[in-house]
Amino acid sequence: MYTTDLRTAEEKAEEARKGVPRSALDTDALEAEFQARIDADAYIEPKDYMPDGYRKTLVRQMSQHAHSEIVGMLPEGCWVGRAPTLKRKMILIAKVQDEAGHGLYLYSAAETLGTSREELVRQLLAGEAKYSTIFNYPTTNWSDVCTIGWLVDGAAITNQIPLCRCSYGPYARAMVKVCKEESFHQRQGYEALLQMMKGTEAQKRMVQDSFDRWFWPSLMMFGPPDSNSAHSSQNMKWKIKRFSNDELRQRFVDATIPQAEFLGVKVPDVIVKNAETDHYDFGELDWDEFMAVVKGGGICASNRIDARKKALEDGTWVRDAASAYAEKQQVATVAAAE
Amino acid sequence: MADDWDLYEVFIRSKRGSSHKHVGSVHAVDSRLALESARDLYTRRSEGESLWVVAAKDILASDPLEGDALFGPAADKIYRHPTFYEIPDEVGKM
Ligand SMILES: [Fe+2]
Ligand SMILES: [Fe+2]
């Protein structure tokens, strides 16, 4: 197989039992070679030796990432029918379609590590896998959709750019493609907000209101503070992560505050430029809220998974029809050959 | 959920004159639908003008652990490279 190790557990056990005829089965040597490759900034590819922990961490992170893209379609997708103009509707459809694409690039990359798509989707629907908590907040009006583009996609880009150089080849390559597409998402959102800020007082209030609600949650997208982030140092050594949560969060704040000022929204008083560090200080985040949302306390948590289950069920007849048609075609081809 | 459909690897030729390059994979019920999905998934922004899909199970790949046995022997055949040969400057560019 070219990229993907889709052997079943039994097949793997069978091969292990037979004993693979190669001297290189010395795990220490393989592990040293693996780490040396990473230290040299080279990539790990699907069929290479990798420690179990590396494989597990990647499957977890990449599938969470894929799930986030897929669930992320929901708060925006529900605005396609209510977009204010045909132009905005076309843009939003394109953006939501991109997010579906991002999810699929990432599932495809995650599968190269030997976990099937079916299993990854099962984990999401069973509530066993996480996705970004940001998508458990509701989109209450059109300006929320624009703000998501600006802040949520903006934070995602900040997170994703370093992943383009992550040590696992298929993940890095998927991220290069994702990052190219994300830039449009952020720009369309910000531009739509600029447009609203030229509108009525009510429209300006809508922009301010959605900024106020989305700003802090978008900072939480970078994950818990470095002081209590569980997996950081090993992931740094494996170059799955290249910058800490706090570093990336700071980078995002520094980029976003000037954009907010240009847009003309009022930023929270606690945010001040620190003359010494040349960065924006932003105080402490409300991690209790974050943890509550992680544990499924977001307003929309159960809606999101129900919507995914419904999508899967509603699509059953399409998949059945495709299977039936493919079978018929195959019978016809065989008959024609005879 | 029903079993996954087969996995197909997707290759795109970005423009005439280039070769096809691997970009990812799709699941599909047959190769024809794999091509349709690959088109929707991987070419939303004029990324290519030709697509290949190949059933992943039909691809045989070399084993990275045999990399040395396969590719090592080429390393000491430096006489296969033009830089191995010294040509006097007077001869000019060759
Ligand atoms: Fe995305
Ligand atoms: Fe996006």
C-alpha cells in the first residue's frame, strides 16, 4: 500500500507472529533513528517506524482537528440561507465547503496512521473524541458569522502555520493546503465586518456585541496555559508542536488588537500594550468557562453531535444508491467482457 | 455506520508539462465516484487539469526498513555523476 496502513489488527498480529525477517527489529535502534530524523528536521512518513506514543498522539490530534473542521461547518452553515446578499451567500458556501474539505484532508492524513475513517467518525458521534470548544457557542446573528471568519479562522491560522512544518509528513502537507485556503476565510470575515461598521448604529452595535462574545473564546482556542498543559514537552521533542500555547496566543493577540482598533470596535480595558515587551498584555482568561465547555457544557454541544448523526443518517440512501449503482455497473462490465 | 468504502489515492497534474503528484485520498464506492469526489475535494481552486485515482490496495510500496538494501548501493557509485570527471579548464564548458 502506498500511504496507508489499513491492515486489520488480526493481519498485524499474524505478521508479528510469523516474525518479520529483518534484523532491524531492535526497538532502541529504530527509536534512535526516528528521533535523529526528527532532530534533523526531516519528516516521518506513514510506513516508517514510529513509537506508539507518537502514533497515538498524532491520531488523537489530527482527528480532533478534522472533527473541528467538520463540526465547525455547523454554526456557519446554518446562516447560508440567511446571508444578507447573494454575494455573501456565495462566499459563505465556499467557506463552509472549504471547511468540509479541511476535515477530509485531515481524516485522509490521519488514516495513514492505520486508524480507519469509519472508526474516527464513530468516535466523534459516540462523544469519545473532542473537537474545538469554540464551535459549541451559538451564532446568534449575521455579524457572528463574520466575526468567526475574522477571529476563529484567524486563531486557527495562527495555530496551523507552525503545523505546516510538523514532523509527520502527511499532516504537514495537509496543513499547507489548509493554510492556503484559510487566509480567504479570515479576510472575507474581516471585510464583511468593515462593511457593517460603515452601516447604521444598530449594525455597529451588532459588530461590537459579537466581538465582545467571541474575542475571549477565540483566545482559548490555543488551549490551556503552558503552566498546566499536559502534553507539551514531549510534543515539542517530537516536533508535533513547535510553539507553546501561550506563545501562539500572544502572537494572535498582538496581530488582532490593531485590527480591532482599525475596525473601530472597543477592546476590553484589560488589554494594554506593554511598552517594555512590545506585546499586548491581556490578563487572565476564564479557564473555568473553558473547562466547562470542554466537558460538553457549551450551549450547543449536544446539537452539534445530533446534527452530525442526522447528516450521516440522512445520507444513508445516497450511499446505498451509490453502492447499488456501482454494483450494477460492475455486473454490466463483466457481462460485456464475456 | 456502514463499513468504509475503498480508499483511493489521488494524484493531480497541476498543468500540462508536469507529472501527476500525490495529494491525498478519498473513500469511494468505485473508481468513477472516487474521481468525482477527488475533483470536489482537491480541485476547488484550479489546482489541476488532470486527475488520477488509484485504489490504495493496488499499490505496492517499498518498505522503509529495506531502504538501505534498495537505495544504498547507489551511494558509492559516484562515477555515475558528471562531477566525478575532471576536465581541464581549457576544454571549456562540457
Ligand atoms: Fe478550516
Ligand atoms: Fe476556515
